[in-house]
Amino acid sequence: MDEELLALNKLSVDYKVKGGYLSAVKNVSFTINKGEIFAIVGESGCGKSTIAHSILRLLPEHNEIIKGNIFFNGEDLNDYTEKQLEEIRGREIGMIFQNPLDSLNPVYTTGFQVAEGIMLDNVSKEEAWNRVIKIYNDVKMPDAKKRALSFPHELSGGMRQRVMIAMMISRTPQLLIADEPTTALDVTIEAQILSIIKTLRDEFNTAVMLITHNFGLVAEVADKVAVMYAGEVVEQGTVFDIFDNPKHPYTRLLMKALPRRAKSEGRLQTIDGSVPRLTEIKSGCRFENRCPFVMDICKSKDPGRKVVTESHSFYCHLEGEVRNNE
């Protein structure tokens, strides 16, 4: 039986900006179970990273307004004090940030930075160092002892990403948030990083929240998928639901935009229009200005949740019969 680990309930995040508020995330709800890889997919600026940073309350400037609930092991993290969250960060929830060079301290060796986190659990320096070498070997770091004594600028992008993964798994968290973990890596290194993430899930039953705009990664590793557009989840389901039976017009257009195997299959689909400015959004579907099936109701009323199966749902005013016969 699936055991719930993280549950977002109508999470909304508004940033205070000059002249009002920017609606970065609106009414997002989903659940991640233990040992599950949950992918959040969407184009740049759709709110994926904002959700990730909201969970650990790491949003910049602290000028945000957060509404809704973030339940972790049944407790609402929005009710936690900063001191309580410090106990959660790293130990219970780890996060791999998008650019490891920005996250690593340039004046300390990588091994020291990983050991530093391990020693927070009252582990001696010697034991912590031995664990660093073991973890480096676990993440397939070549010449682990040498790399542990290297500074971040002395390592390649793939090696730095391995350091970040090693740092995050050093305390065996229950949930690992991976924010674009393979950005700017070549396909060979990308495959190795994904293999490490899957091994982590299999060996430690760690749940993974994978944030990406790459459907190829999703198809390779994810169990469940949430598709985001302009701060909202428009569709979610198992990886088979989304790839084999997409329902929301945005999801379907994204599928048509994926590269084909042969030129004979025609040109890639494009999505006309642009994402609405989040400071100007009112009631109504946020995709209505780009949707080929737009109706009058789409411009004035938020779409309700439609359930396809127990695992598959989407938010749209169109009925299933209309969509299936397009």
C-alpha cells in the first residue's frame, strides 16, 4: 500500500511586486508517496522551482505570501518555525539545486563541504570523511579520494552535480528535491545522474521530486507526473496516463511538440501565443489565450477538476467527449 510522504493542498504563492502581487503559483495540489519519483514538468517560469523552494521556505527576499498547506509526514510545514525547518532541511528533505557551482563554496574542498553536513549528526571527523569517500563511490565519482580534496572549480559540471547529490544523500533524507539536475550536462552524464537517482530510490526508498522541462527524463524515470502552466497544475497522473492518454489541451500540444523519429512525420507542433503576465491574471483559465478549443466560459471562470481515473485528473472546461472527438 502506498504511504503518503508529501502532500500539497491548494498551495498558492504570491510575490509582492511594485504595484501589487505576482501570482507565481495558484491552488496546486498533489501527493508524493514514499519511494516514488514524482516529476513536475513545464516551461521556464511556470512555477516549478517556486514550489520546490516553498516546501523548505527558501524563497528569495522573503516577500512572498504563501497560502494553503504543505504536509510532510502529516505535519504542515507552513506552521513550522525557522528553527524547526532547520531540523528538516538536509536531514529529512534534501535539495539538489539547478546550478551546483552556485551552491558550492569555492574556498572549501568538496569533501569538506559534504562532511560538514554529516557531522551535524554528531559524527566524528574521521568517520564523516570515511562516509564521504563511500558516498563519492556510490555516486560513481571517479578517483573519489582525489576529488574529495578538490575545490569546486577543479571539477567538471558532471562531477559537481555528483558532489551535490552526495551532499544531499549523505544524511539519507526521506525526500529529495532535484531541480533540473541534468541542466547543461551532456547526454552520457545525464544518463549516469538519472541512474544514480533511481538507485537512490531503490536502495533507500527515498521519494524524489524531479523538476524538469525535459519529457525525455520524465519518460525514463518518473512514476507520476504533474504538468504545470503559468503557475497552475493543469494535469497530473501516472507517466503512462500522461504519455498515452493526455487530456488537457496544453499537455496534448506539448506531446505534439516532442521530436519525432523521422522527418516524414512532419514538422513539430508549435503553441501560438505567449504565457500571460502573472501580475494581470484574473478569473478564468490561464491557457485560454493560446487554447485552440477556447470558449467564453474559459475567460471568466476557473476550470474545475475532472477525474479520468483514480490516478489521472486535469483542469479544463471541455468535456471528455468533445476532446476525444477533436
